Amino acid sequence: MKYGSKFFASILFVLTACATDPGTGPHPGSGSGSGSGSGGANVTERLCNRANTCNSLSGSVDECIQKIDAVLNLLPKNLRAEYDLAIEGCLAHPSCDGYQECIDTIFE
């Protein structure tokens, strides 16, 4: 998928450099109850958890969820659905390297 470079820069920033205040903890309203409705938050939550597991997330999972949802929620529903589907495909990769390459391809 090829979309606007500012959009992808935002996503890549969130995935690779979620800088947080040291005292920042989980945010209320994040996780599976937030997001764009049907499945969006689940995909985002799984994306951020996987990024954390693969050591490619420097902030908290909750902050990642909030930031990714904030960016993806700006998209029209059909485009958001395309991203959710592409992310699902990346989550199916068994290795962190395969996962990261897939995510990089989506958000390049």
C-alpha cells in the first residue's frame, strides 16, 4: 500500500520511537475498549503488543495503542479496514524479523 508520507511517518514514529515521560503509566480508555469500533482496537492492541514483544517499542503499549488509534482513526472507514487487514497479515508472521519487515512495507 502506498499512501501519504506524513501518515506513514506518524505511524513509524509511534512504532519505533514512542518517547514517554518516565512517570507516564497506562492511560484510562486505552486498550480493547477504545478505538474505531469493530475490531480496530483489537488490531491496534495486538500490533502494539507484538511491537513490544519484538523490542521495537520504546514507550508503553497503552501509549502506542492510543497514538496508533489516533492516527488510524483519521482515515475513512474503508481505508482503515485496509490497514487493519494488512496489519493482521503482519501479525501472522511467526518471527519478529518477518513481522517488522511486513510492518515496514505497509508504512513505508
